[in-house]
Amino acid sequence: MTLALGAAVYFDHELAAEPRPLTTLWSRIATQPSLRSWLLTPKGATKPVDFDAAQLASRIESGKTTTVGVESHSRDVTIIAQTAPAASLDRRPPAPRWPYDLAVALSAEHVAALGQDAVIAALCEFAGAVAAAAGVVVWSASLDFARALALLSSGPDLPPPQVTALVDAQITRSHWGDIIRGPEWGTFISATHVAALADGRLPVAKTIPLSSGGAFIQVSAEPFDVEAPPPALAVLREALAPVMPR
């Protein structure tokens, strides 16, 4: 089975002040020759234009963007990041614990072209650079569903069970960072979460330390469909109880 990837990272790092983590991620996974970019500003959205990494980074540093997106025409590559200057954010309740998020969706073909390990390494490099508070990597036979789980936004063609799963995934959203999102096939945990779990070894196939002191934990070497999780995920959920909702 070929599976598409959906990834989400939640973080505090102000990309408007230092966009390098995002530009580095682009250089790792936004490698198609015909990508387009768009951005949101307080005044509205711009029309998509040919992707120019240097120009887009300059727009982020100007402090005039709130969100930037890089996508292919067929949407087999989607990379969307929130980029508003920290001073412009409304952090009054019920704002979530984290002010920024990154969403990535890649088709199975694009992951295969880049290599699964290379994609995960690029996401971990970004997560470490922005000191990720939480995040997940999921896989799905449906690119639309993988994208929806990354964006936490439903498309018009998702079947009812996937819409329900999308709603369920957001129940604890405002607390991510204090607790984890997930667990899923891959789960980003912060340095604080690592400290809370220091007394126990996690039942995972791989742990990738992040430069921030956090970690990326991977349930299995090979991906599994998010709609058909293996028993190992339930075992991991029990081990993660100290950083899960109570």
C-alpha cells in the first residue's frame, strides 16, 4: 500500500524574525520545478505566483504576512506555515498554548522520490529549530485526508468517518504543548515532555533527538494507515500517560 504523508508541528518560534527553519525545510522537500506560493496578509490573500524561496522569505521578514503556502498545481505537495510577527498576535483566551503551526502534506509518490528517511529528517530539523511544542506525522491512503489531518481542516470530499476522525483529533487542541497531540505513527514531544517521561523507556521503533531537547518518536519502522493503527500504538499511548490528557 502506498501512503501519503500529513505532518503538523506546533511551535513558538517567530518566523518573521528568523525564517531560516522554514527556508531550510523548503530546500529539503519543496523540490519540484513548478511549485507555486501564496500568502495571507491582514488585508487578504494574494494570487499564487511561481515559488521563489528568497523572495518569499523576504516577504516573511517584512512582517506583513500572516501565513505563507507553497504548493504544487496538483497539490501533491503542500507546505503551509503561520508567519505573523509575535507582536501582532492576539493571545487572549481561548488561544492555544502555541502561537504558530506548520502543516505539510506530501503524496506517496513525492515521499518515494525524496525518500521517507529524508522527509522525516527534514521535519525533525525544522521541529528542533523552532522548539516544537507538539506535533504529529500520519499516513493515509488518501492524500486529501492526510492534508486534512495536517491542516485540521475538512475538505468537501471527505467521507463521514474521516470527518468524524478529524473532529475527534481536535478535542484537546487548545492544550497541545502542555500535552502532546497524538500519539500517531510519528509524534513530536517537547523538551518538557521528555523530562516528564525521563523515568521510563518508550515502546517505539525509533527515537530521534531534536536540537531543542525534544524528540520525535516513531511507533514502527514502516508507515501504517492512520485509519488502521496497530496494537503497538495503544501500548505507546499507555506509556505516554504522563503527557496525555487526564
